[in-house]
Amino acid sequence: MDEFAPGGDVEDVFTDTCVLFAYAVEGEKGARVLFEESTFDKVASERIKREFVSVADRHQDIHRELLEFAATDDLDEYEPTDLHQKNDVRYVIDLYSDLSEMDDVEVVRRLNELINRLEKARDELFETDGVLTVLTLDGVDAQLVGQLRGVVENEADIRVLCDAAAWSRNGGSGTFLTEDTEDLLGSDEDTGSTLKGGNVDESSGGLSDSFADFLGSENKSIPERINDQIVSRYDTDSSLQILSIDDFLAIEAE
């Protein structure tokens, strides 16, 4: 298998929980290239490991509950319980939609396949040498948490960003990979023109630079606004390059 070698100065990448799921559970093509064909060091924090295990446990409960209904041909009677996480609700909706298109035998096979895949995923990620480096980092910076709350809604995402910033400050490349388009990457519509400091833009109507920049922050992408807070708290060396897997691989292939 040909190796995908790092370009530029990037030697390691910090992986979000959803990136680990994309590889070890969903087997997405880009994630497989990243983990199996590249020479980048893949890094995560203990927090991300705990989050992966927690999400996997909740998904397993969902799978087993669905399997009980499917085994008695009562899948139509299934009503999810104890779904306290927004992502869990979305997962159940998507999974149930897929299962509703299958016959009973396919449903049982699919659910057993998901259960087995999640069990194997833990061993592959956390027990196999060379797949993932899990870092033990200091506790989160409460001040940065407070600043990021003005940009990111999800509290777990905020703490993951704090881990990534701490890794970047301590010698990491600063490249943070995620598939979270809702909270971290944003959509194309979220990306607007960024007002530059030092000049008064005509659209500011003659406002001072600092106030125009304040207003312009609403036109920045989510990653730009996240980095504004990180740089404000620390310095530019701590900033993150927040990318999807596919965008990162495309940049490195240039």
C-alpha cells in the first residue's frame, strides 16, 4: 500500500471523536486513507477517548434495544428512551430510517454487525500500537472555556477545543480534524468576508477599526471565530487549523 506522506510542516493531527467513529466504526474512505495510508501521527486526548467510549456505550444500548424489538417483529413499536444527547437523537432517527427499508432478517444482521463493529473499534483504536496516540493533558482552561461559549454551543466540543489548543501550544502542529459541520466547521453560508485590522472598510461607514472588527466578527466562519478566542487567550502559535478529513487530505495532496 502506498503511503500518503505529510506535506509542509504537518507531522501530526489532532482528531475529534467523530473522526474516530468515521474510521473505526463507519469505515469512511477519507478516514481510512488518513489512518491506514498516511504517515501522520494521529493524536487524541484522554477526554476524546472517554467520549468515544461513552458514545459507543450509548449506541450499543440503542442497538441492543432495537434488536430485541426486531427479534419479535415489533420494530414498528420501538420508542427510544433516555436520549439526553442531541447527537443520540439524530443517530436513532438516521438508523431507524435505514432499518425501516430492510426486511426482518436484514435488520437483525445489520444490528449485530453494528454491535460487533463497535466492540472491535475500541480495541483497534486504543489497544493497537501505532494507530492512535492518546495524550494526558492538564485540566481545561476555565477562561478559554468561558470565551468559547460565545462561539460554540456544545460544552463537550468546547472542552475538546481546549485540549486541541493545549496540544498546539505544547508543540503540536495545530491541525485539528473534525467532521462536525454543525458546531465546529460550519457550512459555506457561515463563511463571510473577514474585516482586517488596521483599515476602515467602506462598509463600516467610518466606524473605528476596533468597532468595525467587532461587527465584522459576525461575518467570520466558525473556525475563525474559534481562533479569535484562542489567540486572544494565548497567542497565534496556539491557533488551530480546523478542517474536515477530506479538506485536509486535499490540501496535503497539492
